[in-house]
Amino acid sequence: MAMTLRTDAALDHALDVLAEAEGLSRQEVIRRAVLERYERAGHAQSVAESADRMIERWGDVLDRLGSA
């Protein structure tokens, strides 16, 4: 699917520098940045859900250890 990205001078410069430094196209720099952000957001959500499950399961033990 095609998409138009409107940029300003600062973003244009950043894309040019990154693309040159990494030997990639500007489009690939943007693609990788978006996918990396997506993966980090998913990871953060997984960690939060896991922590919630652990607190639910072990919360009473942690409270007792904290007051020992």
C-alpha cells in the first residue's frame, strides 16, 4: 500500500544522514524505525502482562518477604 509522508527540513536531514550512514534508502530507514517501535511496544506490553500475572500469583509471598 502506498503512503505519502510529509516531512520537514529536520526530518529530511535526519533521513538523509541515517540512509547514508547505513547504506539504506530513506524508505527503508523509516520502515525499520516503525517496525522497531512496533516490536518494542509489543515487548513492553508482554512484560507488563507478565508482571501482572506474577504479582497476582506471588503478591502475598512478596508482601510477607517485604515485612520479614
